[in-house]
Amino acid sequence: MIDRLTLRDTLILGAGALAATGLAGKAARAAIPTADVPPPKQEPEKGATLRVLRPSKFVDPDETIFRANTKAFTEATGIPVRVDFVGWEDLRPQTAVTANTGAGPDIVLGWPNDPHLYSDKLVSMTELAEYLGKKYGGWYFLPEKYGKKWGTNDWIALPMGGSTGPTVYRTSWVKEAGYDTIPADLDKFLDLCRKLKKNGHPAGFSLGNAVGDANGYANWLLWAHNSYLVDEKGNVAINRKETIDALKYAKELYPNLIPGVLSWNDASNNKAYAAEEIGLTFNGVSVYYVLKNDPKTARIAADTDHAPQPFGHAGKTPASALILNAMLFKHSKYPNAAKEYLRFMMEQEQYDKWLTGCLGYWAQPLKAYAKSAVWTSDPKLAIYRDGCGNEFWEGYKGPINAAAGSVTANYVLVHMFAAVSSGQAEPEDAVREAERLAKRYYKS
Amino acid sequence: MDATASWTYQRPTQTALGRFFDNRAVLVFFCMLPAAGLLLIFLTYPLGLGFWLAFTDTQIGRSGEWVGLENFQSILHDRVFLNTVWWTTFYTVVATVGKFALGLWLALLLNENLPFKSLLRAIILLPFIVPTVLSAIAFWFLYDPQFSIISYLLVDVLHWRDTYIDFLGNPWSARWSLIAANIWRGIPFVAITLLAGLQTISPSLYEAALLDGASSWQRFRRITVPLLMPILAVVLTFSVLFTFTDFQLVYAITRGGPIDSTHLMATLAFQRAIPGGQIGEGSAIAVAMIPFLIFATLFSYFALARRKWQQGEGND
């Protein structure tokens, strides 16, 4: 708890300091503190039209406001923009086809590590990203990590938001178990889960083939024990004592979870939480959003609160964020128009509406937006505000590359924890198996 | 030029082009071309590309180089793949046996004179008509660890159990759940095709057998089974192929979980190739299905379609 307050306070102080510098140049009307920086000169080409591909909505305003902002761009510039929404699982293959064939949409709002697979096919975003960074108080940690080509200062993508999955819990049930808040300490967290289970409101974390939730849980277990998949150079380093500790902890935690988590998919914890079957899980803002907006379940939302995942030994939130990374492909005939479109979407007049409408589902990558009204509109949302400031990423501590994505997609870590939790493997065997599988992808 | 030449009635001499097109072989070639083109573009090319990719180290976003058999060597040392091969075979065998036993039984029932016969036959087809993904999602709800209606009935209504059934949470129950779903979905195809086969059997054969005092088992064994064999062989071939290459049921219900225990070769190939980005390895897994499919086809086609099997003659 102490750790958590300090971290949060530092971030708030940081934002405040930035706000102070920013406010000088901008009228007090705007809640978003900005610095007076001239936008990059990118005159849209004559007769430009744009096609944008992005993942489908998780909450309704994500689509409606995004479309409205796009329409405002067309009205302001006369450039028609077509936005296509595709299912989350189809986005990666479609990005690949676009990249490999050099045809299709100009801009893809893709998954975090995709720009790193196609970096030579992308238009540099450095100028635009630096402008936005200067104007809006700088970029958070993860957008910078995912936006820049590994080990350089060249922006290959423009991060537009990040989604995190902190602890979502029922305040009254956690109180009933004897805790006022979610303990950062792992032993106390285990104790909390044990008591929740005893009281009939167990915690639930997916250990099934759920790309988002299960990988989030596995990464939390790993990182909270100060372990990691690969070292800084990208050598597989999972076979270490800390991983064994994490596996033993997972095994102790498992019987206190609701039965059936081995087959949970990404929607299961949302359903179980809404049905009051579980009292605690890790999830994005979507659970709370849905409960809050339905009068029948508003009661549950009122009894719901959020907290960071227990820090454990990490000393900071042991979680990453799903970064929405905009890529502009070199095959685009209108790169300036496309950059102008991205700039327009990221400017406060548009961006703040989107951020607010989604209740922060895609949290801002730019620090100044921490001042957005959405984060004070409901104190329960505050935890999502600095999600992009998390300091872990897919394939931590190694470079962001295709291998890290393959490990996630093939559930290597999830299966390691699932096998030990369910008693199908000993920690030592499971970690060797995970090492073997990870090495298959990190070989080249 | 001689303008006074008398005109004689004769067929204009054929141009070279005309002769060319009158050639039977050429004509056949050109008439076949559209069909062959379709096959080449939509069947041979993807298959050939899949084959080619299996021998490269292609990844999403990076074209690969020829690596020979490396992908195959790699998957042969991968326990996940070997388990998948075993489970795919098991799934195919058990589900096919189940489908045939129940499908044949259903076909025999439907062949009797029942009230509302055509209505019943229409209902039987329902599982086959519903898109696979929809039925898979329905099964996924039936098997949900928290919201399963089966668990609800057993625990909260009938009080036969204390805990909800964890259908998909451990390897074996997940496997049997998937087999049950596959059988449910496959029965109509088998039942309706076998019913068609049954109706081609002349009733006079049964009448003659009755007059000779054959029991109902003897009639089934000596008349129904042999005469049904040819269609059985065809249906079996198709059924084995469909089951072995199944994707949607498993992908929608378990995604191959828990812990990769229910991955079929098709779902594993997809997971490795598309979400995982390792197109070469995924293709190798897909190509590895081909020998199994060829074997299954040859077996059911040649073995079961043999006349002496059908007519019960001894081997010579």
C-alpha cells in the first residue's frame, strides 16, 4: 500500500509539474495542460483518401466516438476516411497481409509488437511523436517502448492508448475477509484469496487458453516474483529460482480460486463477476463499465473497486498494457494526410472525448491527458489512468520481437502455471518444458 | 487473276485455325480449361503454397528461406505436437465409431414405419443444418464451469451432485466433452445417408428371409450390412476426413486447452502459424496431416469397398 501511494504520488506530481509548464502557453479553458509547440508541417496531398483498420470495440463509445472524430477530420480537411473495425483475432493476420502485399489500409491500429515486425515497411513517426510528446507532457514508459524501434530513438509507430487489467474486486466481500484494500504483499494476498474462498466469493483468474487474461495472470505471477522470460539480450532465462517460487505460489493460490479456471476464456471472468460468482479478478475497465451502465447491475458496480495487481517483490505494478499502436505503411499514397489524421485524432479536442467516452478503456499514452476529466469523474477509474506507465512488456526483459509474440500466442507461460497449479507437473519439470518451448521461438 | 472462272459449289476450305479447333484433343483441352483453372487457382495453388511454406522458415511479416526438413524435425521433437497427433487420431476413431453406431441405429429406426416420419427426418437433420460455430458456442455454454445447465440440473434441481462439473477443466473430461459434441454434430450426416442406403434395399429380400425363418439379427447381419457396405464405405471416408480435419468445434469450445491437451492438428497448425506467427512450422503441421488423411481414405475406400468383404466371401 505504501509502495503504491508513493508510485502514484510521484506520477501525479510529475503530471502536475508538466501541467505547470504547459499551462503557460494555453488558455485555462482546457483541462488538458499543453505546451505551445507548432505542429509539424505535413501538408495533406491533393485528393487524398485514407483507409484505417482498427480492432473492434469492446465498449460502444470506442466505436461511435472514434467514428465521430474521424468524421470531424473529414469535415475539417475534406479528406474522406474509411475506418474498418475487425475482430481482435483477425487484426494480426490482416496486418500481416497488408504489410506483405503492400496494399490495403494506409493506417493500421495494430497490436503492440506488430510495428516491430514490419519496421522497414513503415513511415517514420518521429517528427509527429516528438511534437505530441512536447505538447502533451511527454510519453509514458510503455508507449515509448513500443513506439520506438528497439534500442533507437526512431518512432516507427504512434501509440494511441493502452489497456490494462488491474485487480477488480467487491469492496464488501474483501472487507468481510478482513482487508480494507488489496494487499501488495503476496502472502497477504494469498490469505485474502483463501478467506474469500471460505466466504463463498472466491477469486478467479484464467489459466486457460485466453490470450489476454491468462497471459496477464501468468505474467503477473512471474513478474511479481522478480522473474522474467528472457534477459536483456533476448536469451531465454526462465529456468531460475524465482520462477520456481512463482510456480509454488501459483500452486498454493490455485485451490482458493473458483473451480474451472483452466477452461476460462477471455470473457469468462467478466461473466462470473457479473453473476456474482467471484469476488476478485484482474480485468480491464470493461467489467465495471458494463455493470455501471446497466441499472440491474449498478448495485454490483457500486460495490466494486479497482486496485493495482499486488506488487509482490517487484516494487511496482507487475503488469504490462495492451498498447494500441498506429502504423503508417510506406505503400500509402498519402502519408502526409495520414499523419495529419493521426495528429488530429491525438489532439485534445478529439482525444479527450474518446478517452472520456470509453471511461478510459484505452488509457492515454501522453502524460498530459492524466488531467482529463474522466479520471476525476469517477474515483474508481483512477487506477486505469497511468496504465501506460507500467514498466513491464511482453517478453520482458528482452527486446520486443516476434518471438515474444509467439510465446504469448502459444500460451507457453500460461501452460507452465496451469500444469503446476492443477498438479499435472512439478515446478521443475514445468519450467524446463517452458524453457524448451520458449527456446523454439527465441532460436533465431 | 482470272475473273471468268466458273463458280463451283463447294465447302470453303478450312482455315488452319478451324482445323485446330475441330481437333478433338484440342476441343477437350479448351472445354476443360475453365474447370482446371479453377482447380489450379483455388485448390492446387494453396495446397502447393502450403507445402512450400512447410519447408521454409517463413514468419508473419518476414518471407522465409528454404530450410529443408528442419520444421519437420523440429515438430517431431515437440511433445505438444506428438500429443496432438495422438489425440487427433483418438478423436477421429472414437468420434467416428460413435457417429456410426448411433447414426446406423437412428437410420434403422427411421426406416421403420413411424408416425410423422418425414417430420422426424427433418428434425434429425437439425444439428447438421446449424452452422458449426453456433453449435460449438451452444456446447461451450453447456460445458461452462459456472453456467452450465447440465451442472445446474444435477446440482441445484436434482441434488445428485454437490459441485458443478468441470467439463473442460481437465484433459480427459475436456476430451470426452469434445467427442460428445462432435458425435452429436456428425450423427445426422451418417443417419441420413445410411437411411438413403437402407431404402435401396429391396423389401423382397427381407420377405424371402422371413419365409426362410431368419431371425431379425440374421436379417440385419446377412442382408442389411452387406448391401449397405458400399455406401457405408463412402460415408465412412467422408466422416473420417471431416473429423480428422475438424477445427471449429475445438477452436470455439476449448481453443486446444486445458494445457494443449485438446489441440487437433488443424487447430495447432493455426495457432502456431497465425497468432503465433510461425508460418513455416504451422504449415509443417498442416502438411503432416496429409499422410494420415491419405491412409484413412485408402483404408476405408479400398478395404471396405471390396466386393468380397461385402459379399462375405473368403479370402482367396
